[in-house]
Amino acid sequence: MVNPQAMVTLDANLILKKMLTVRGIHNYHPRNLIEALDFVVANRMRFPFHELVDGRYQLDRVGDAMADAAAQRVLRAAIVP
């Protein structure tokens, strides 16, 4: 949801009835990346993480990866060294 114009449809009535608070959190602490990578490594045989990546780019094409992600031609771009 960190993409511009990432739209979400919510039933506002349920938010009111259940007295929910909706809060967006954007910035992550660097330790969160380490924790996420540790989780992926520990569970790479359990979950099909590779299916989340639909664009693979060599390091010299990082600009293409960013452009394709911004244009939503790919959902998740991976930079492959």
C-alpha cells in the first residue's frame, strides 16, 4: 500500500459499528527489514515467496525495475545480482 493511488474500499458502517480506528503507518525501522528477511529465510520452504515477485531485473536495470513498478507493469520487482 505504499504506492500512490493505492485504493482501498472499506465498509464505513462497520468501522462505526465496531468503533474501529484506521491508522496508516508508512516508515519502517531498519531492524524491520532484517526481521522480515530472517522470516523469509526461515520459511522459504514453507511458503511460496517466489510467487510474489513478478519482475526480475539485473542490477544494471534497476531503473527499469523502478519505472515498471511505478507504472504498475509489475507488482513486485526483484533486483537479481
